[in-house]
Amino acid sequence: MATARQSRQSPEGSGPLRRAGRKFGRALHLPFTGTAKGIRKATHAHGAGESGLGKLIELHAVNGAGDMMITVALASTVFFSVPTDEARGRVALYLAITMAPFTLLAPVIGPLLDKVPHGRRAAMAGAMLARALLALILSGAVASGSIELYPAALGVLVSSKAYGVVRSAVVPRLLPPNFSLVKANSRVTLGGLLATGLAAPVGAGLQWIGPGWPLYGAFVLFVTGTVLAFSLPPKVDSAKGERKALLAADEAHLHPPLHPHPPSKAKAPGLRTVGPSVTHGLAANASLRCLSGFLIFFLAFLLRDHPLGGQSAAVSLGIVGVAAGLGNASGTAIGAALRARGPELIVVTVVAAVAAVAIAAAALYGPVLIAALAAVAGCAQALAKLSLDAMIQRDVPELVRTSAFARSETLLQMSWVLGGAIGISLPLNGTLGLTVAAAIVCTGWLTTVRGLLLAARRGTPHPRVA
């Protein structure tokens, strides 16, 4: 009887303890589960969860955070750890080894995706997995200073750029109903920017523990990204009805001659081009992307030798980096709010604004104008890219739209490479460098403003067909 009484009392006595244990467990998990649920709710809102766009936003956030971890590790190893002259030589070597092959590979990436459109999820997962493995190689290289650092960095850069090209081609496949491409790209870009901003201090903390720790963090993130890439909907790999786009706007392609043979025996005419709005918008975007690459490399070394307002080199670079990041985020938010109404006029305006600030910064060289140039350039790049996306969605027929995105993104990546090469080759003279920056963006504006204004005056065309 005593045993029966104890068995009846035991649940009553242990019940409060079990409830307290469950509450304690929930309290421990709440910051993580609550944050995860909040992120999932934000990324999957307005139909993005059903269409698969939410998963792409999360994948791009992981991609941005992983790239930032690698950037922190490489910056500390290649840039800050040695004297300026030696650091510049190392970065020049890094640029030559990493950028030159990518310049040769970039023209191949777009056409290759045209031929293998069914492997987009595998391509994105492959880019993630490659960077995960290379992060482990880099973790050993940064500790020993071995030459493995440079080929591994090459692989990371090429994989990152290849991912960017594939992502641009994937977004149109994941649009929710009544969702513009500009809004979708804004969400994806903003997710990446937020993740990058959060990863920067985490990477700095890991770097304080040891030079290889940010790379271990990158490894974990890229492995996670590999899994997320395969979780995208199968329609990402579908190429039904797609054909290749030609990025040109000449009369011979816009109005191909009639075939001399009877229609029954005539070959199918080649695709008509993406049109003048897209080609001029792409050229303007290329000048801004070239400016971005230039400023990253030139200001990195300039501010190391000549910090802003007597601050340290790290603080000066941090000020410029934060200004550029805030500008990019604000441009993305403004672009989503404007919904790219009059995209040609937006591109003309923002490129002119960057040109004006660049000219002022070159003439009146100073800390405020350098930070202002970084912010305005970041904002303009985001707005111009969203406007270009809107023009492609508006003017390019659906069957070649994915190809147009892939090829345009490849060209923009090459422009960034060119800008970086110019930036690393110039002497460290602030006025000279900012004059070159102004020349880059002014050239882009002067060569495209007339075509963009004429296209805007003609009004919104209907998408051409093949």
C-alpha cells in the first residue's frame, strides 16, 4: 500500500519540477526560435513563401554573411598585417591572380548558363560548397602565409561572382503573384545587406580569437547555403520556353531582313535585341559598378596612408564602408518605394548626382566629401540596378528574360573588375584618384544620357518577341 501511495504522489511532486524545466527550456530557446520565426515571417510575407522567393532571400543572406567572413579574414591578412608598400604589392598580386582569370571566365558564364539552364540549383549549391571547402584551405593559408592563399582566393571570388550571375537569372522564376521584379530584387538585396552588416562585427570578433576563425564561420555558413540552394522550388531549374538574349540595339538586329526562301523552308529568325533602353541602362550601370570597384581598392590604400580627419586607418575605412552600406540600403528602399516609375529618368538622375559629388570631392578634397561620395555612389548603384531590372522586365520578352539577366549581370561583374584594376594601379593621390573616379562616371553618363532620354520620351514599349 505504501508503494501505491508513493506512485500516486510521485507525479504530483515531480509535476511542478517538470513544468519548471519546460519553462526554463523554452526561455533558453526563445531568443533563437523567436528570432528565426521573425526572420521567416519577414522573408515569406506577401506570397514570397509560397513562390519560393523567401527561400532565395534566406539563401542570399547566408551568401552575404559568408562572403563578409572571408573578407574580414583576408583584409586582416593581406591588408592590415604588413606595411603599406608590401600590402599594396600583395593586393596587386591578389588582384592579378584573381581578377584576370575571372575577366576571361566572365564572358563564358552567361552563355554556359544558357546551355545548361536545368542546373541552376546545382550551380548555386556548387558555388556555395566550393567556397566552403576553399574557406578551410584559406584558414590554413592565413595562419602560415603560404602561396595557397592566392589560388584559394581566386576560387572564392569566381564562385561568388558565378553565384551572383545565377541568382540574377533565378529571381524572375520565383515572383509571387502581382509582385514586380523590382520589389523582389529589393527584398533579396536588402536581405543580403542586413546579413552582411550583422556578419561584419561577428567576423571581427572571430578574428580577435584567431585568424582562421572567421573562415571556420564562413565554412559553416556556406555549408548551410549548399543545403538551402537545393531547397529552392524545382521550377528554378525549368527552362521551358526560354531562349537566348542578345545584348545589342542596332538596326540590323532590331529589324532583321526578310529571308529569301519561302516561309516553309526559311530558318527561324534570330532573337531580336533587348532594345535601346536596356542597353543604355546597362552601360550606365556598368560605369557605376566600375566606380564601385575603383573606390574599394583606391580608398582602401589611400585612407591607410592618409586617414580621414586624423582618425586611424581602420576607423577611416569603417566610416567610408558604413556610408556606402547605408547608401546602398537607402537606395534599395527608395527603389522599392518608387517601383521604378520612369526607370530611364531615374538612371540619368542618379548617375548625374554621383558625377556631381565626384567632381566636388575631387575639387574640394576632404573627409566629408569622401564619405558623401561613398554614400551617394552606394545609393545610386542600388537605384540604377533596380531601374535596369525594371527595364528588362518591361522591354524583354519572357522567353529571353532569364538569359538577359544572366548576361547583364556578367557584364556588370566585369565592370567591377576593371574598376578595381584601375584603382590599384594609380598613385595614392586623393585629388588624382577622385578625378579619375569623376571621369569614370561622367563617361558613363555622357554616353548614355541621350539614348535614355530618347527612350523615355518614346514611352513604354511592348516587349519584343523572337
